[in-house]
Amino acid sequence: MTVRERQELLVSDYGVIENSFERFQIIVDTAHLGLGSFPGELRTDDRLVAGCLSRVWVAARETGDGTFEVLIDSEAPALKSLGALFCRIYSGGTVAEIVETAPEFIEKLSLDRHLTPTRLRGLHEIRKRLVWLVGEER
């Protein structure tokens, strides 16, 4: 499945929840469940995302088949869960897929309505950091 297809599936799955506030709450409460823990050795200052009020770490590891595993963690529950959505969409993607596929799920699921401007900037910075990382790994 491509990055774009995973994003479309995620939007379809969460889109069945009609109320955008309920959808946001369910994502914050559950999206991070089932994902592996962020390895302690990757929790370093060079992996922190600049511009976030909460500490957010982003890592990307090439898996050997031309795709990447994306790892994101935060001390803030909302960012931890939104980061988990990034991981679900972008893990297994190639450099080109990751770079070319914007995180449209944020607007399509109306998550942006429930985030402060600072949190939205933080998500933008997570995306920038991820694109930079997969480029650096090559």
C-alpha cells in the first residue's frame, strides 16, 4: 500500500465519526495505542522538533528495501497521537512518497479546527523535519 493509499484509508476510517470534536477526542485518546514505543536511544536533542512548545522527537530509519520506518513521540498526548497518525501513514513509504504526500488528513478530518495555531505550526515543523530526515538518510 502506498503512502497516499494509507492516508486515504485513515481518512475513510476516522471519517465515519461525523462529529469533528468526537473524532478529534477519539484520535487523541486512541491513535497512539498499538504503536511500538519510541526507542530511548533516539530520544536525543538532535531529534527534537524546533518550534514546538512540547517536546517532540522525530526519527526515520531506512528499512533496507528503499522504504522508511517513521517514529514520532511527544510528551503531549495530542501530539503523541497525531504523531502516531504520521507514523501510520508514512512508515513503509519511499523518499519520493514521503516528500510528495502532504498530510492532508489534518484538514480532511477537521483536526485543524481543534488545534491552536501553535500546535498547527508544530505539525508543520514535524512534517518539515520528516522530509529533511528521509532526504538525509540517502
